Amino acid sequence: MSNMSQSKYPYLVTAVGVALMAVSEIYSFIRAMMFRAMFRPAGGYGSGFGSGRQFGGGFGFGLSGILTTIAVVVAIIGVVWLGLALRNSPK
């Protein structure tokens, strides 16, 4: 078995974990910006927190936390597996 075929799947698992982490972080950033925008005043007469937009509904705050946890676990498993595959490869 060649070195490339031994390390192909660990590289793939690591890449999937990092990609999931990137998607989760981008989603969290966009969600945070939307949340901050809800509390900005709408402008005009009597602008402020009380006369601005009302806080309505949630954004599903648990989703990105679970996705981030899964992404971290997948990335760690991929890195450990990749390290073991590269260590055991013939030199």
C-alpha cells in the first residue's frame, strides 16, 4: 500500500472537520450581526431601544454550538489519524 493511499482518508476527514468549523464560524458571525442589528434604533422621532425594532423570535442558538462541537471532534480525529498514518508510513 502506498503512502498516498494510506493518508488519503485522514486528510479527507481533517479537511471535512476544518470545513465544518469554517461554516459554523461564518454562520455564527452572520447570526451575531443579525442579532446586533435587531437592537439598533430604527431612527426618526423617539429613536432608542424602546421605540426601535422589537425583539422577535430566536435564531436557533443551539445549532451552531452543536455543529461547532461536531466539527472540532471530527477535526481532532482527522489530525490524530493523519499523524498516526504519517508516522507509520515507510520512509
